[in-house]
Amino acid sequence: LNSDEVASLLAEPWVAPIKIDLTGNNTEGNAMLHAVGRHQIPLLVVIAPDGQEVFKGDFYTVDQVVEAVNEAKSLK
């Protein structure tokens, strides 16, 4: 995710990046991971504004992230 293109996309006003810290008893974070059906890190989930899951994976390239975020944008 360390690319200017991804950083620019994640800074868009319609994007709500969420980082979950699993080092403690994080009830809300664990609930979110349970909701997407995974409980490992790293995990990237891209969800469109309509709630549709566009991408979910624990290994991804910059191109995959850009494509998923742009697809989510098209579904808003």
C-alpha cells in the first residue's frame, strides 16, 4: 500500500480506511473481522458504498488495490 497512487485513492473523501489493532481486546475490531469472515492479519477488504464486498485478501498488489477501490467507486 506504500505507493503514491494508493495513498491518493485512500485520501479521497468517499473512502473510509479502517485499521484494526488486534494486540488487545478490541471488541469492535474483532466484530468487524468476524463480519467479513476472516480473523488474520494482514487483511484488506474493499467494500463499496452500497455494502458490496469488492475485494478481500491477505496478499495483494498495488494494481489490485487500485482496481478494487476504483470498482468500489463505480458502485456508489
